[in-house]
Amino acid sequence: MSITPTEQKIIELLDNGDKHALDLLYENYSNSLYGVILKITINEEIAQDALQETFIKVWKNAHKYDSSKAKLFTWLFRIARNTAIDKLRSFNNRYHKEVQIDKSNVYILPSSNLNQDVLDIKEHVGRLDKKYQIVLEALFFQGMTQQEASDELNIPLGTIKSRLKIGLRELKKVYDPE
């Protein structure tokens, strides 16, 4: 394999840990690598991130390059290709895990399904003993977990659970008097 003088210089700089190697790599190979990455990711933002990550990987793994096994561009190409594939997979996984509000029916609440009897729940909670009100308020209206309510209210966790159970039982009497 013939090595160009520029490649030889870059390889020497990489071997010596000279940061000038990154400048030369970027100057000589960034356009080609970006083209490869963009073809895989089909997204300019992801491609730019992947290109940057490629150069970071090249710098960190410079000691692994063996000119007897591959040309410098081939080695760079493999790193760029694998990085692009990883970035694309990561993006796709993250995209599919995010809630797609426009594709969700979570926020669509038909008014016919609302139970008009429970719209005044805060009023009924307000009629309970104060110790039950505090716990129900923390858990249901402030969104705390039982442990968070215990910590915040300085009430033992077991007491939180008991007051929750009793408070819900009292509310059940209001909504289901039978």
C-alpha cells in the first residue's frame, strides 16, 4: 500500500499525540467522511454530531491504527460509518421512546366520559380531618410519592399509608354511599 506524504505526516503526528494531526485530518478528510455519514443518517444535525464524534474516536484510538492493515482513509471510513450507524440507532431509539403528543390520545378527554360527581373532589377532601387532607393533598394534588410525602411532611411512611387508606375510605363513602 502506498502512503501519500500527507498521510504519512498525519500518521506520525497521531503516533506522537500531536494535536496538529486533528487539524490535518479535518482538513483532508472531513468532507469525505461527512458525505459518508450524511448518506447513512440522512440528517444534517445527526451527521455533524457523528462527524465530531468520529474525530474524537480517532484521536482517542490513534494508537490502534496499523498502516499495514488498512489505509488511513479506510480506517477513518470504518470509524465514521460505525459512529453514524450508532448515532442513527440512538436517535431512532430516543425518538420512539419520546411521547408523540400529536400521535397520542392521552390529552383527548371526551366530556361525556367525565363523571360530574367527582369534579368537586377537592371540596370533599376539604371536609376530611386535617391529617387526612394533608396526606391526600400531597399525594394526589401535588404528585408526591408516598416516600416524598413522608419526607416532606415529616410523617413516618407507615402513617402516610394508613392516612391515605383511611382518607380514601372516607371519600368512598361520599361517592359510593352504599
